[in-house]
Amino acid sequence: MTTEQNIVAATRLIELYNQGTADWVKATHHLDSQWREMPTSSYPNGRGGNRTVLQQAAEEAVQVFPDRQIEILNSVPQDDQVTMQALWTGTVAAEIPGWPKGTRVTINIAFFFRFQDGLVISQTDYACLEPIDP
């Protein structure tokens, strides 16, 4: 794939994500894909795994943040990779520790996607949570 095709594929992933379901994982990730979310305050050891693990995390996110959205701020392609700077927002719909229902959450994210055969084969996420008003 060309770098332009990789940008189109990464943008499509975000568009599918923003539709509010977890279907984006199966539609955009290779069967052999690997996902890694670097450590955050919610997951101090980070998390990750194969496409099935990402699918499960996506399904949980839909339940907790049904209105979640990603806004692409910047995309940089290089060879088989796309680095994307994004702003993630969502409202807590289910009570979770430290975040009462109705809490508005904003996260700055850097995504690193690597593509194979038009699908994501590797995804690494670096997320930085904005301060939350009590």
C-alpha cells in the first residue's frame, strides 16, 4: 500500500469508531494484529493483546462511553505506518471507580498504526488524560 492509502485506511478506522459501535475492530484490523495501550492512570501497567483483546476493550468502551468520539488533529504517514494525533472525548454512562456517571472525559492520544494488506497489523496508543473537574 502507498502512504496515501494508509492515511485513508487510518481515517476510515476513526470514522468507523465514531459510529458508536465496536465493529471498527473487525473491519480495520488484521486477524494477526497486535494492540498495545501504554500505561495510563486507569491501566498503570498498560494493556494489550491480539485482535480479540482489542475487540473486548472496544465493546467495554461502547458500554461505558456510548458517545465517545475521536477528532483527528494530525496524521503523518511513513512507509507502512501512520502516526496520528487525536482528541478523544466521551461521557461516562456507567459508574466506574473515580469517574461518576455524567463525567466528561477528554484524552489526548497518539496512535501508531502499522498496516499490512490494507489492515492494521499493529496499533500502539499513548493516551494523556486531561484533568477532570470534580
